[in-house]
Amino acid sequence: MHILRVKTTTREQLVDITREVETRLARSGKSEGICTLFVQHTTAGLTINENADPDVSRDILAALRTLVPNNGMGFRHGEGNSDAHVKSSLVGPSLAIPFSNGRLALGTWQGIYLCEFDGPRDRKVVLSIG
């Protein structure tokens, strides 16, 4: 098990962590199996999506803001970050990615993203290679 540390810089952002995951996988020496990722936070998530065009990340965040606005839905949670909790639940906290020949089985345009919904913060992602 490894811990990836990700520092976010804005309240909402998608941070591409693909290279860090690939580096950890290469260091493991394993050639085939499943790479499992889990974010240890209730206002962040993980997703796989296009990493070639940064507009895709911007569009995802814009869509989530439209679906779950920061204010105006009658949220009762006193910290003022209920939208972040809802977005985290919609995106989800974990991923399972197969790998073969020591390489993640991602598609050509796919990347792994930490989804920040209540930053900036220091986040932890648990990585398990099995």
C-alpha cells in the first residue's frame, strides 16, 4: 500500500495523477493485476476521463456546479460545504484499474483524476497494487 499526496490549489479542480500512479506501479515490479485507488476524504473523489484537452476537466466541473450549486439548495450542514459532499458522492471515492505488462490498461485519452470539491487542501490517495 502506498499513499499519494496531492496538494490542490483551488476550491474545485481536477488534478491529473496518472503519472504518479504509473510511477508507483513501475516501482512495484508487478506485471499484471489490479491497481486500486481510494481517496480518504468526504469532499473529494476520483475519476477517469480525457486528459488530452483541459476543457474536458473544466466542463466536468461546470456541469457538477450546475447540478449541485454551492448555495441555494437549502443545505443544512453548518460548514457550508454540503455541495462538496454531494459532488464527492456522485463521483465516488475509488477506482480499480487493471494493468498488464506493468502498464495501466487505460485508453489512449484516459487519465486518472483526483477531484477536489472543497479546496485548497492536502489530499491523500491510497494506492494498492495487487
